[in-house]
Amino acid sequence: MRFAVIFLLLAGCAAAPPRVETVEKVVTVASPPVFQPIPPALFTGCTAPIPAGPTNGDLLIHDHAEADYAACLQNLLDGIKALK
């Protein structure tokens, strides 16, 4: 009896026609990025500090020069990033 009920249920599911639905979806394909050339002026203006001497005063001056050099390079990078 159980087998007959299971068979009838399975046969009923198999007898239903398959239902196919299509869903239209817009697919956008991005074009490859186009990079702008970096102006040569963005590569000039920053000079690396000269090597420091052995005294504490020389090292302090060199440390300040390194900080200025890093800030100059950061400004150049920000200018390059703004070219998007």
C-alpha cells in the first residue's frame, strides 16, 4: 500500500510538463580603463636629502629633511592619483 502511494506521487510529479521561464537581465560590460599620461612636472621638484654627518645636530637636520622629502613625494602621489 505504501509503495503504491509513493509510486503514484512520483508518477504524478513526473507527468507534469517542465516549466521553463526566461528572465531578461541587462548585463553591462565595462570597457578597459584608459590611463592618462603622467605629466613630467609631477616627477620633478623633490630632492632627496644628503647623507647626515655624525653629530646629533646633523642627524636632526637630516631627519627634518627626510620628513620634507616624504611630504613632497606624498604630494606627487596625490597629484598622480587625481589624474583619474
